[in-house]
Amino acid sequence: MGFDLKRPEVYYGQLTDSYVFVHTAQKEFDYPSGDSDVYTSYAGTGGVPVGSFWRRALYAWEFGSAKILFSSDITTGARIMYHRNIMDRATTALPFLQFDPEPYIVITDAGGLEWVLDGYTTSDAYPYSEPVGAINYMRNSVKVTINAYNGAITAYAMDPNDPVLRTYEAIFPGIFKPLTDMPADIRRHLRYPGRLFRIQASLEATYHMDSPDAFYHREDQWQIPAPSDEGGNAVDNLAAWMVARMDGAHYGQLMVYQFPKQSLVYGPRQIVNRINQDTDISRQITLWDQRGSQVIRGELLVIPIEESLIYVQPLFLRASGGSIPELKRVVVASGNRVVMGETLDQALNAMFGSGAAVPVSEAADTLGAALPGVTPQVAAGA
């Protein structure tokens, strides 16, 4: 599937921390082509007109550079772009919101690039609410988009019933657009924010206990395993699986699969150990390492299917001196078996047979038995 990207330039992004001038007497370097370089000129409306000598003098004083005042390349039609870092830009425009540290970029149907940021309304004074850090009220009530080419900021109200957001709307009328105004080509890419999900998961680890005695004694306290390179909790068995849905009308719905205590369900750490102990996989990784390549393990995905689980992990290979990893293998684990294929289809076929459905009874061997009553608990996202 190809992407019709007509505006690949990123004037506003995550690493664009300095100011720049456009519409100057100098051409802009675009990209190398063979033995020569391709240059371009900015064709958008981003930035602020530099204008007269006195405005140039003010910018020279603001940014501490006499070149702004005396450079012959900065003509009267030049424009200056600053606050180009998208986190800084969003915080400057909407200082009363907190923003998720994981923005993402979307290719629009028109071939442009739009950044999407998750904005939170927060408080530290919500009654009878346990704080996480300095806050005890948090809603992902705003989605902010920033055009990567011209820096245009648009804020959309995700939760019009949020009283904190309604207060800001009353103070700054018109600053938030309704979610229905968001273009469909951006809306279909919306993600559930990672920071909010991690906070909700950490609270669910305790508050899933609905028995007062169990809650008081922390009899069924869950631990959330962190990535091994962060020295997180070494959790072997899997007690529950939590996910936030992002598909259309189900966006924001949280689901928790809670496994029976009497069944042993392999957790991510145990599955990674089984992958490392597999002779064929270990031999292939060793061969790649001997050739000077770097093996990069992708995220281990835990996927529930009926009353069983399958585990999927991609393996990427970065050649010596190369910068772009290439997908080389996909590992699938189910039951007591671990297989590897060049594609996900190959790995699934090796595990279950070509065109076969996932056999629940076989996959349930991992769990010690089939899991009757493993029903997802569903709650609306908060």
C-alpha cells in the first residue's frame, strides 16, 4: 500500500527546537539526489512576517542574534518560524492543559502531515480520589492537531461533558471545536493515550478487587511488568490482560480479561525465555550476530483468541553500518510450542496448519487447561 505524500517537509516537529527563516533570498536544501542536491522554497503561510527594519531589530534582540538585523538574505517578504517544537507549541497555545509525551503523525488524504497530541484536563483537588503523583483527576478531553508544514493548531473537544473543559470553553469561547469537525482522515487514526492508559492500569491493579477483605489485605494485588531493560517487576505468570479499544464507535472502551487463579498462564517473561531457549531461533540469532548485524526484538504481543492466548514477536535486523531495521522473522508461541516464520502468515501456518483456525484446546495447554469463564470485563474509558 503506497502513501500519496505531497508535503513531506516537517517545519514543525519533535526535534525542531530552533527558529528558522523562510521566504528568504536563499533556497532551502531539500534532499540529495545522486551527485547533486535538490533545493526548494517554502510555499506555505507558516511563521510571522519579519517586515520592517524595526521588527527585525526586535527579533534580533529577542533571539540574541545580530545576523537577523544585518543579513542581506532576510528580505522584507521573509517570515520567521519559532515555537516549532510541537510540545512547546501546544503548551504555549494551551497552557492550562497537560499533554501526553507521545505525539504521533498522520498522513492526510490530501498528502499532508498532521501531528496529533492528547491533551489532558487535570486537577489535584477532586474529592475522594486517590492521587497518582500530583493529580487525582485526569481526562483526555482534548485532541490537538498541528500541521507539520505551516504550524496551524486546532483543538477538538473529545469529552464535552468534562466540567473542567466546559469551564475553559466558557473562559475562551470558540477555542475548542467539536469532535465532529475533525476531518475523517485524521479521526480514523486517533489513538488511546498511553499515559492515561498506564495510570488506569496501575489503579486497576488494586481496585479490581471488589471484596473489602481482599482489598484490605491486598490478596489479589497485580503487578505490571516493565520492559526488561528498565529493571521492572519480574512477573512470571499472567493474572489479567487489559486493553483499550481504538476502533471507531468503541474508542476508549477498556476491557480486562481476568484469568482463573487455579490456572498457570505464561506471562511475557516466561514466553521470552521460551523463545530464547528454542534451538532454531537461537541458532538463527547467533548466525546474524556473527555477521555483524544487530538483532532488534519487537514488542511481544499477547493476543487472546476465545479461551486461549497466542504470543507474537517480530524480529528486525539492522545491517552493520545501516540505520533502517528490516523485518526478517516473526515468532509465534502457543501452548508449549514456539515457531518462527519469515512472515506472520508463515508462522501461523507452521503453528496451526495452513488455513486452520486456532485450536482452542491446543493453545489452552499453555494455561494448564481450557479456561471456562474467561469473560472480558468491560468499562467505559475514563
